Amino acid sequence: MSAPILKVDGLKKAYGAIQAVGGVSFEVMPGEIFGVIGPNGSGKTTLFNSMLGQIQPDEGSIELNGRDVSKCGPLELSRRGVGRTFQTLQVFSKMTVRDNLIVAAQEHQGTMLSRMFAPSDSGLGDKADALIKRFRIEHVAQLKAGTLSYGQQKLVDIAMAFMSEPDLVLLDEPCAGVNPSLVGGISALLKDLNQNPHHGKKSSFVVIEHNMDFVMDLCHRIMVMVEGQVLAVGTPAEIRGNKAVLEAYLGA
Amino acid sequence: MSKRNIFLGVIFAAMVLCLPPFLKNYGVYMFSTWLIYVIATMGLNLTVGYAGQKSLGHAAFFGIGAYTVAIMMKAGISWWLGLPTAVVLCFVLGLVLGFPALRVQTIYLAFATLGFNTAVFLVMRNEEWLTGGTFGLNGIPRPAIFGFDLKGQAGSVMHLFGVEFPLAKDLAFYYFVLAATAIATALLWGLLRSPWGKAFQALRDNPIRAESLGIDTRNYTLLSFAIGAVYAGVAGALFASLVDFIEPAPFAVGASIMMYLMVVVGGAGYFLGPLVGALIGMLIPEWIRDVAPSLANWYLPIFGATVVVMMVWLPDGLMSIPDRIRAKRDSRLASAKRAEATSEIAAIAAQSEGVAQ
């Protein structure tokens, strides 16, 4: 058994008297797609923000490839190989789609000084084109990202997270606001990226999502959170058959 | 480089190279001032247009460059030592001014930079021992280049097609300013087409996303201020030598606001925007003041009203016009296609209905 990519141990975060996350531990293995689900207010977002360096956890540790990253901010996490997507649209709206992808990885090579003299596309043009093709957005590659439809911008946002060959990609509600007909496409795309990475190395994914069908279809393992605690962790089949989950999550 | 930029570049090059020998001294002087403002606003365009940092303190750096060179030259130090001193000083102070931008943005940042400009202005006005106060500093000499004094001489002539043209006294310095503008433009062009250009734009469009992609927004924010300030400093150094007398007024907050307007009117984030912006904000009004003084009083109100209208109809500036035309054409083509597709679908639907009946 290989070492986990991500190891979260005893993570706690409180806002005043409210314990948003109360001691959560889990591991994500290399190449795994790990889903996090739970009703509103269950602490998913707080957990996610801690992993992304947006907030400082009160207690517990977050290890990436065996190194503690619980004190790292977003910039440092990106440098250490964490890619992410956003729940709301976060593309560079006045830049072309292709430039969006190039700028998503350019800072991962060389130094600031060397980048001043690097070619305009930082040598990332082919890689960007390959990913553009894979995401089937060739026809809009030269358009400004802000002029694209919501679904297309969502695809650009996801593609950007993969440009820098991250070890771990955190996907924050990849289906939020997406046309239902596109949800299946995103699922297939993510599965394909997980199976056949566009670079040699496999990435692990952590997905937060409300769309249950999507999570069940995509993830290898799922963690269910309720009131800041882990209720259950298991394969989609196990989760589906778990009575406690059904009760807590569906109120059944 | 887009076709539009090449086209404009060629027209511009022809104009700035060939026109001034035929102008009177005042015209040459105005052209020089215009180019100096182009250098200054190119720097502001980097800070505001590319990196998205709303700065209303640019004229302060313009002034710092001018006073640095003036004070040093009055002390008998060469312009060629004054220039690098002004550059370093502006770079360092630009970095310092960048720090508020790490904490506040938009209108709050604009106020912070405005405060900086006011402080610098007060130093220029009140510290008479250093700056001469409101009386300013006069008798600032022009530099020499390769032993050639750019002071210029009255009375030179040029022969063209057997016709004699008197040459303006300031022509030599004009070509010096032109060369400086060319170098400054080329350097900025190189910087903006390097990965730095994309990083600045990423910072402008979405700093949070940029940071999550490993873009050091802190460094790029500070450098956008520092490099922009250097451009203003170089422009100021040239300005002091051109006008030979400086006082605090051209470096007041009002001048910063005017420079900001030049960037916005030309097109913030368009490489050649400052060229057009400084033309409209500086060269044309001065020219009108010269040829039709009675109209000159009307220029500023008309300019102001035009800016108001422009912000409503053309918020991205004059250089965005071709983009807008293209976008309109694209959307017209797209809706034509959609209409065609809809009518086809309707036809198919009608046909299948017919079959069903």
C-alpha cells in the first residue's frame, strides 16, 4: 500500500461557539477520487477552505505527500502541487481561453527573473492546446474567457486547475450552476483525466458536490459529514446502503 | 502584434519622425511634451490598465523624476547621473506606494495613492531649501549626448527639394525624447509579451484565482507600481530638461487625475492607448490654444463632457473601438446562424407534423 497523497488528522475549526469542523480525519490515496458530501452546515466548506489555506484550522494537521501544509496559504499550496477549481466562475475574463490556461501554469517554472525573458507562452502552448482539445473548447480558444457561456467558463476553470500537473486537485462543486445536460460530460471528463492524465503523473481529486448522482458516479470513495463530524466513509455502494447516512442526509 | 497595432504604429512613426522638422519651435516643444506624457502614461497604463491597480498618485513620480534631475543638475551633476538616480528613487518609492495596494483595492487604493501625491506635492511646495517652493527651480540645462549638446541652436536650416526650411531650436532635444520614447516603448512591449504580461493581467482580472495558480500577487502588485513609477520618473527627468523651469503645479493631484483620464480615454490595458490618450488630453488642447485661443476655453468642458459620455458608451476607451466592431459583427453572424438553424428546425418540425397527419 502506497503512502497517501493527502492526510488530514483531527482537524478542528470553530467560529465562536459553533464547532464547524470537530475533529475530522481522512486520507486520500494516489489516483483516488474522493468525494465529500453532507447537508448544508455540515462543515464541508470549512474543511475545504482549511485544505486550501484560506483559513487556519484551530487544531489538527494536514499533510501533503507526508509534509505538513496546515500553515500554508493558497500561493504556497499551489507551488506544492495543489490545484483547485472554484464554486463560482473564476476565470481571467479579459484574457483569451488559451492565455488563461498558459497563465495557470507559467509560474510553476523558472524564477520571476527568468520568466521576464521567457517566451510569451512559457513553452506551455502545446500543453494548453492539448488540454483545450481534450475539453473540446477549440472553437473558443482564442476568445476572451469572459465572453463564454457559463458552462464553457466552468470547463475553462477546470482545465486551468490541471495545467500545472498538480498532485491533488480540489474541486469545489464542479456542477454548481451547470446545465444538467453538461453534468454527465463533466463527470466523464474528470474520470478520463483521472484515468489518463494529460501528463505522466496521476492526480488525486477531492470533490465537494451536492449533486448526489454525480458524486456516486464519479468518486471511488465518499466521506459523509454531518454537523462537523464524519458520519461514514466508504465506496458509493457502501454509502448508498448505509442507514445512518440515509437518515442524516435525507432525513428519511 | 495585431494588424491594427502595426498600422497605427506605422502612422505614428511616420508622424513623429517626419513632421516636427516642418513645425515652428512651439510645435516641436508641444510634440516633445506629448511624448513625455506618453512615456509617463505608458507606465500608468501598466499599473492601472494591465495590473488593475487604481493609482491616482502618478504625477508624484513624474515630479520626483523632474526634481531629482533638476536639483542634481543645479548642483553641477550630469543629467546622465540624475536619470538613474531618478529611476532608482522612483522604483523604491513605487514599491513603497504598492504596499497599501496589498491591503486595499479600488477606490480605497485610489485615495491612498492620492494622499501620497498630496504629501509629495507639499514637500515640493514647502521645502524651499530643496525645491525652491512655489518659485520653483529654473535654468535646468539640457543634457549632452556623445558630446553633442541637446540645447539646440536657433537659425539652422534644412534644404528639401530646393526649398529652405528653418529648423526649430528644440528639434535636437525632440529627437532625443523620441529615442527615449522608442526605447521605453520597446522595453514595455517586451515585458508585456513575456509571461509577466499575463501575470499582471491575471492579477487585474482575478487576484484570488491568480494566487491559487501560484502567481505571487504580492510581488506583481508591488512591481506594477514600481515599474510604472520608473516610467513616470524617466518622463519627469526629460520634462525638467525640456521646460528648463519646474514648479510644483504640474505634479499636483490634478495632474495625476488627468494622466489617469488619458489612460482611460486611450484605452486602459491597450498597449497604444496612452499614445492616443496623451494626444487627446494634452497635444490637441495645447494646439487649439495656439491656433484658436477663443476655442481653447471650450476644450476642457467639451473634453470633460466627452469623457462622461465615453464612460457610458465606450468604457474601455478609444482603442477598444475595433474590438467592439469585431464583437458586434461576430454576434450578428452568430444570431444570423441561429435564426437560420431555428427556421430549419421549424421547417423540419412542420414537415414531420405533416407526415404525422
